[in-house]
Amino acid sequence: MFKSSVYYENSLFGEVQIYPQNPNIGSWIREIRISHLSPSSERCQPLALLHTVASGGVCIKVESTSTSTDDSPLFRLHTTLARENKLGKEELHLVAMTSRKNPMPYSCFWGFSVPSQLYESSLLMLNLRCLGIVFDLDETLLVANTMRSFEDRIDALQRKISNETDPQRIAGMLTEIKRYQDDKSILKQYAENDQVNENGRLFKVQSEMVPPLSDSHQSIARPVIRVLVRLRPSWEDLRSYLTARGRKRFEQYNSHISVLAYLLIGSRKSLLNVFQDGICHPKMALVVDDRLKVWDEKDQSRVHVVPAFAPYYAPQAEVRWSLCE
């Protein structure tokens, strides 16, 4: 335990006693400067939210060195934080608490170390009743192929057929090849003519112009990426669920790196990587993926596993999967 001075901006609010809750607290807390107060919390007590987003829990406990009078700056700060569900924060977030050992009106705070802006973004999500949802794309929401990948998949199936003796399996693989070939012909038509005719409807390439970086640069047309994408039919139902009656239930994020890429770099997917800018805490997010083990172990409890989307192998097996089971 040691003493510290508390400032609000440049004004001294009082002297307090600091009770470190872990051995890694530095000497910086001998002077605490509060830069501003957080927005009010409408639905969740600041203490509950900080226990969720602060990785180390309570890092310090703060108590005034003497009983506080109604007109003391420290007492007014404590009253404001407690009454309006606000926080005093910088790198350190202070929550107004009631001292259990001192029945007299002491100003008591708990301190949490939280990354910058994380509390505000988490508070906004809770006030709006909106959490984070992370979608894996590859074989979860969609399947994408280029001309090269179509050729590779067709060649692989043809090699399997040459070694297969079961007529039923051969028939299934031939049907799968036919589906790949049909989509390959559509993509080939699009690549060669910059347009494609699908069920009597003509779809043409639409060039996207990239604005110049400065007056000395020219606008350029973004290259057209020729990829055929099949979107999971259940996506429309899910999208309707995510926004109910005009209210957004989830803030959507994508995990767009393929499983192969993670295998090549020798690591797993991580929610910390998805939320690198600190916009959402992993504990406030749900993951939708067709694979569990590709995620970091500490994130696997948040993964909702759905059947892999396989429109060429078994399109009839597509079911309307739900987030709520």
C-alpha cells in the first residue's frame, strides 16, 4: 500500500491510498491523472463490463486517505461515477465502489487496465443490445472458384474415378464433375466476353474507378476479378435474423483467411487477430465456422460449428441451419 495523488485534468482532487492487486503495478500510479469520464452505461454496470474486457481483473484498489465531505472534489467525482454509471479512464479505468471496511463516507474505487477505446466500443454495443459475430467465409458462407481451381478439382475427381470400382461412387463423382464443368463454362464465358448469360439474363462487367491519390495521379479502373462464387442459400435467412425489425442484433466481421493459409503459417485463427483494432472484445463475440480446431483453443468455446457448404458434392444436403439450437 502507498499513497498517490488524484488529478482530474490539471486539478488536484485529493490524496488516496493505493492497494495493488498484482505485483506488476509500476510507479506511475503514484500520480493518477483522469483525462475524462466515459459515456453513461444504460444497460450494464461498468463493473460487470470491466470484469469482462479487462484481461487481468482488478489491478488496483483506491481509497481516500480520510473521510470525504460533500464538497470535496474527490467525493463529488465518486458520486458522479456511482450515480451516472460512468468511469474515469485513461489506460486505467476507475469504478466507484463502496468501502466495506469503512462505514464512513470514504471515496473508494477499483481500477482496471483496459486497452484504449475498448471500453467505449463495448459499452456502445451493450447499450444497443448488439454483440459481435464473426463469419468464416470459405465453405461456411460461400464457395469460390477460379478457372484454375475448377480445373484442379475436376482433374482430382477424374483421378479418383480411375481408381474407383464402386458404380454408385463413380456416378456420384461424375455428377459432381458435371456441376463443376457447368460453372466453369459460365466463368469462361464471363472471362472471355466480359459478360455472361444466365437463365436469359445478361450480366455485364461493371468497371469500378479508383479515385486518384492526389492531383498528380490519374483515376484508374480496378481490375475485374473473375471468380465464380456460390453463396449459401441459408444466408438470406440468417441475414434477416441478424437485423430484426430494423434493429441490428450483431455487428458483423469476417474471418477471410483460408484454412490452408493458417496451416502454411503454422498457427490457428484467433479472435484477437480479427479484432486487432480493439473494436470488440473476444468475450463479446460469436464465431460461425464449419471447422472448430482451426481456431485458437481459448476461442473454441465461442465457435458455433455448422455443416460445411458443399454445393458441388451434395447440393441437396444443404439445410437451414440456425444460430439458436
